Amino acid sequence: MVFSTIIFLFRFLPITLALYYLAPAKLKNTVLFVCSLVFYCWGEVRFFPVMLALILINYLCGLGLEKCAAKSAARTALLLAALAGSLGMLFYFKYANFVLSSLNALLGTDFAAIQGISTLPLGISFYTFQTLSYTIDVYRGEVKTEHNIIDFGAYVVMFPQLIAGPIVKYRDVSAQLHVYEHRYHLKQIEEGMTLFTFGLAKKVLLADAVGALWTDIIGVADSPSVSFVGLANASTPLVWLGVIAYSLQLYFDFSGYSMMGIGMGKMLGFDFPQNFNYPYISASITEFWRRWHMTLSGWFREYVYIPLGGNRKGLKRQIFNLFVVELLTGIWHGADWNFICWGLYYFVLLALEKLFLLKCKHVFPHLFYRRHRIHQRIKGGHKRHSLLLTDSLQSPDTLRCQEIAPDIRLVKKHIL
């Protein structure tokens, strides 16, 4: 069930919110859990056991970690069991056939594809990382074990962030999950509705419209009767225009879904982490990944990059750590060699940046000065007024056109 469909907007969401608001305080998590399961099963009910298994594995391992607080070997075994169970299911459904086909191509073998897993379980890449963050944090002693399986299940399958993020760690919402009275207030619901509306506009009015240009250029049509330009007939300027259109479509689509998810989270009384922070104004690749899909970058930084040593063990080790993270990032995005090459491509750019390019800031500081000034002004006082560049609207007051105009003049002044 996609957020922008009629059935979600005018049936599922209103009914769910009504049930949630009318439910007694102690039953709100139960209502959220059941409604989220309905949302999940609407797309692929046959994968319900997969979701249930991941919930049970990490829930039981969390309880075991608490009971074995003084037994280091048992705690390590429970952590490894949670990792094996969660990542094992992700590997089976998402990567097994890719590995078999790659082996067939590389070694000339004839392994048959596994039947029944051509369709990926809805949101498995997202909720696998969420459940793992809970178990790892319990193992580290950074969060308390959740004893109520309904509350834990509500966290895992919470429908606003289930299919497209943001990736919400348990500690981001654990306190709110256990606030039963006055979890939300009218202003928070109003802010959530505003965010949801603008996220929907990003998706429907901007992403879908801009993306139509790219699909027209590459020759993708929904119907044989629909005509298109095609790459063979497109001029070079038109192809570059299509590339720009695809970049904008990708951003508006993904950030729009994230904004809708964050907005619905606010309507339910939860504050999800920001996922996009206008990444296309980044001054470096490093900064880009701090602004693009921030929750995924943060997950890999916290649970892979820093445990490997981060940048604390010298430049060579830092480059190796970046290689591991970017390789895993590419693999996470999809089971295809294109995604792996895409991850390695970004590793090369990051490595070059760490080794050489960032030194240009000291050699040619004037090249970075104007963009730095724009960053500081947008992140400062002007951020609350910007409608065109921001991903989070603070209040309906920001919609006043007279408050947007100064930012437009600011950007034009420093860019032009």
C-alpha cells in the first residue's frame, strides 16, 4: 500500500488515526501494532511469518541478554544468534538468487534459482536494520530491554517508516512508546499534517512529473500506445536534461516519502529522525552522505564504521573502513552488480577526497567560500523561512510568501 494511493489516503490512514485517537491510552500501542500489521499484510500477506520471526528472534534475544548480564559468552552467543537470524533472512530473500546467478556466470555452474523469492518482503531491508539496532544497543547496555512484545512489535512494524524509512533506532522512540497518556498534542498533529501534505506534494506534484521526462527520454512507457523519444533519438542537451530530471525525481520521491513518514509519526506522537537535509547543496561527497539518507548513513557509521576504528587508527585504516561501509551500502541498496559498483564508485570518490581533494580547501579557499556562506545562512536564521530548500517545516507560519522571498534573493545573490 503506497502512501500516495487513494486507498491509503482516504481509507487506511483516516481509519487508523481514528482508531488510534479513540483507543484507551493503554491500548494505543496495540492499535498501532494491529493496524501496522494490516498495512504490511495488504501488500504481501504470505511474508507475514518473516516479519513475525524477526520480531520474535530479536525480542527473545533481548530478554536473554538481560538475563545473562553477567555471562559474557552467553551474551555474545545471543548477539550472534540475532545477527545470524536477521541477516540470514535478509540474505535468503534478497541476495540468494543473485549469488547463485553470479556463481553461474563466473564459474560456469548451473545452480537453479530458488523459487518463490522473486518478490522481496515489504520493507525487509529497513526493519532488519531496525531490529538489529535494538539488539546491538541492548548488548551494549545503551537501551533497556523491552519486555512487552506488543510495544516491541509496534516499534518494528510501525507503518509510517516501514517501507521507505527513515530507519528509526529503538532508542529514538523507546521513551515515547511508553508514554501512554498525552503522547501527542494538537500542535504536534498539526505539524505532522503539514509535513505529510508537503511530502505528498513532493512525491505526486514534483517527483512523478519530473520523472516523466526521464522515462520519456530512455523509452519507458506504461502502455504500447504511448509514444516516447528514446535514447537513440535524443540530443545530447536533452539527455543531460533527462539526467538532471532523474536526479531531482530520485530526491523528491525518496525525501517526499520520508517527509510523509515523519509527518505521520508526529500525528501518532513520535519524533522520527530527519532523513534528508538538502543534499544537493553539499560542498563535498562526505557532506553529501551526511545529508542524503541520513538515517542509513548514521546506521552504518554507528554500527560498522566506528566499531571498525573509524578515523582513529590512521589514514590507511580509515580508507579501508570507508571501503567496507560503501561496499555494504551498495549491497544494501540492491542485489545487483550495478549497486555494488555504485557503492565502490562512491568509495573511490571518498578516498580521493580524503587523500587529496579536501586539501584544496586550504590551497584554494576562495572556491569554497561562497558555498560555505550559503550553508551557514541556510542552517542559521534563514532555515526556518525556506520553503524551497528545507525538508522540515517548523510551523504553518513558514508558508507566508513574504518570508520565502528573502531566501530566494539570498541564494541568487551568492550563486549568481
